[in-house]
Amino acid sequence: MSLPPNTLDYWRGELHSGRVSSRELTELALQAALNSGEAQATFIAVHAATARATADAMDTLRAAGVPLHPLAGIPISIKDLFDEAGQITRAGSVVRNDALPASRDSTVVERLRQAGAVIIGRTNMTEFAYSGLGLNPHYGTPRNPWDRETGRIPGGSSSGAAISITEGAAVAAIGTDTGGSVRIPSALCGLTGFKPTARRVPDTGVLPLSTSLDSIGPLARSVSCCAQLDAILSGISRSDLRLTSLANHRFAIPRTLVFDGIDATVSAAFEAACGTLSKAGATLVEIEVPEFAELAHINRHGGFIAAESWTWHADMIGKREAEYDPRVAVRIRRGAAMSASDYITLLKDRRRWSAGVHQRLTDAGCDAFLMPTVPVIAPPIAALRDSDELYTSTNLLILRNPTLFNFVDGCALSLPCHKPGDAPVGLMLGGMQGQDEQILMLGAAIEAAL
């Protein structure tokens, strides 16, 4: 048994009407978290006792007529990067097995608890969040819900976050996104994922990958779900998303870089989605964004992620490198060779590059970018596990499009755009820094059209 695939709005209505209790939802989620076929590779820790206690408390308050937050009593999972009081934050690694438990909750967990969320457990991830594929040699790799027989990647680094939803162990999940780690698993697993502007959600109590690029966002089954969770995480007050007509909006489709290496399945799904949006009144404009082609060169020394992860890991990796995933350790070590001059140049390049991207969007008179989230469908796990060369090239390809919006410090939403039964494909809607509310509003309109 597991949670049926429904949205936050659906379960809120069911709880409010009394047709289901939070304890009943929680028991279904726990059954999946503990016993589903992917359970062992999806969760690093399951909080059965505290989840049941929270659910019972929400049921008691609801029965007493106490006004509750819309999220109250709904099962949610959190990525193994967020501090929880009394829990070890392992970040998908065995290197931190002997670390001290967190003394207090991260701000994100604190806000979820204040909203009455039932935290089911801590989800598996790429070790230290350093890959977009989702493979983990320590805790296993949960399989994508599509084509289980082949065994395809879930996407990363928030791999367990996505699979906790598709397995029915959570209604929604909280992940982090440094180069696509919320949007990639959402796209490959048929979910919706939102990466906000980095400073929108406090990162206090979150184990970092790159302090310049890290952002915190939700994975769920709808744009409305993501907007509601984003409101909790960011501490803003929001009612329902304002409805808008696509006829009033223009979207830029960049023809530079983002379609290179695209497979036939993704291409067909994206083109069909664009046709649907055009019929709904949206204006789609193809543009060139030469800045996109520069990013690989700008990051040629390893970029912010290598420099900033090396700063955090240098002492530990010097003593315990043998316990790391070798594919993670080698990427962290790139930061050791970066100089202060390299880093300062990177800061200057980012400002120049971001201004250029913003100007392209402005010159085209467009509200947001539209592109495939990932240019290929989920590849098989086995081939990537067995070949370092294929792992590296596939990781770069899958990270390529999403990371554009991390480097520009923008916001982006990935929505499913494939036909039912087909391989999952994500459509990415991306905006500039601080345009989060607009991207969520436009995303809801696109979702309705699709």
C-alpha cells in the first residue's frame, strides 16, 4: 500500500472533509517508505515514530476545530542535506556516519514543522549533491518509475526526493538545486519541480555544495503544490496563484546550446508542447543567446562548485578520501587547483554573463525562457555505473540546461510535457533573479494549457 498520486490540494480537501485522517495518510506513506520495492534506496532514514505522533497531533487539533495550515497533516520527505535536531546529516555519504547529530532544525525543517507537515524521513541523494544523475554507491540508486525493468536513473542529486513521491511515500518532497538537482529528477520522473532565486529560501542548517549557487525548492505533482511549499519555505504569505492568460505573454526559445544532443523523444514532446501553448495564445520567439555557449569556458577550472565544495571538504577529503564516491571526490579535488585570481575572475564573469542573458530576454520582449529541462530521457543505470567516461559525458549533458539558471541566479520550473505512458520529459520555464512569483504564475497557466 502507498499514497495514491494526488496533489496537496486534493489531500487538504480530504482531510478537511474528514474522509481521511492524517494518521491514515501517514500509515500509507510509511508502508511505502519501509516496504516498497525502491524503499531501501530511496530513504536514508524513516521517522516512523515522530511521523505518527505529528499526524495524531494534527488530527486532534483538526477535530477540535483549531484552524490549521493547508499543509498540516500531509506527509512530506526531506533531502538528507537538511539538519534535523537529533539526526545526523549524512548528505548521502558514509564519511559522516560518525558526525554529531544536529543540535537544532534547519530553518527549512523548522518552517515545515510550524506548518504541521508530517516529515516521513530523509531521502537518498548523490553523495554531497555533486552530480545530476542520482547514482549513489553507498546507499544504492532508486530506479526511475518509468521502465523499471531496464532500471533507469532517477536524476539527481535529489534522487530519493523524486522517488519518494512516485512510490507513494510522500505527497511532496523538499530538495536542493545547485545545477538542476530539483528540476532534473522532476523532469526524468514526470513530476513538477521549482528552483527559486537562491536567496529566497534561507540555507541555515543546510549542508552546502556551493554557497554561490545552492537553492532550496520543492518537488511535487503540480505547480500549485510547488507554490504552496515555496510559500512555506520562503516565509511569504500567498493565497492561490493568480490566473493569467497565455495570450498576454511572450516566451523566448533559445536556439543556442540547449537543443544540442537532444533525443527524438524529448524533441517531439517539446515541439508538441510548444504547439499547444501557441494554440492557447502564447507567443513563442526563437532567439540566439551566445552567452549560453560561453558558460563551459567560464567554468573550465571547475567553477563555483569545485572551489566552494573544496573549501568545505578539504580537511575531510584529505583524511578520508577512500570513503568518498570516487566520482565525487575527483570533482571536489578540482577546486584545490583554483587560485584566488580564478575565483575573482569567475565572480566578474558571472556578473557580465548574467547581464548579457538578461539583456537578450529584454531585447526579445519576452517574459521568460522556454526549453527542454533535460535533452534526453532517463538513461539506464548499469551503463553509467560501469563507465567513467559515459558517466562524465552524460552528467554534463543532463546538467547543461538547468545549470544556466543557477549561474544567472534566476528561478526556474520544470513541468511534465510528455503523453501519458511515454518516457517522462520536462518543459523548463526559466526567469531572471527575483521573478519567482511570475514564473510560478506563468507555470500554472502553461500547466493548465498542457
